[in-house]
Amino acid sequence: MLTCQELVELITEYLENTLPLAERARFDAHVALCPGCVTYLDQMRLTIRTLGKLREDALSAAARDELLLLFRYWTRDS
């Protein structure tokens, strides 16, 4: 059985449909039994949809630079 932490680590691959079939089955089985992870999955989908509408020129230069800095130093262990 997949843990909530493992689900968080796999969510990008899941949403991009690149998760291997066996892992996807484990992911789906966990979501079927975990209301918290259903909420998390829904929030990630909403975030992706919302950010997909954001244009680069809508960000201030400072906000853009801060985001780039955060992404540059982000790791899966954060």
C-alpha cells in the first residue's frame, strides 16, 4: 500500500500520466481509501489549471525572480 508521503512524491508523474502502470494502480488504490489525499489531488489539479492561465508578464519581476530562486533550490527532500 502506498503511503501519503509516497503519493505526494509521485503526484507530478501521476498528473503527467508518466507513472508506471503498477505505481499508478497503487496510487489509485490509495486515493480510493484516503480522503485527505483526494483533497490534495484535487488541490493540485486546481493549482495546475489556475497557473496554466497565468501569463509570465502578469508577474512582477521580483515575484518571477523569487519563484525562479525557489525552484532552483527545491529538492524532493524539502
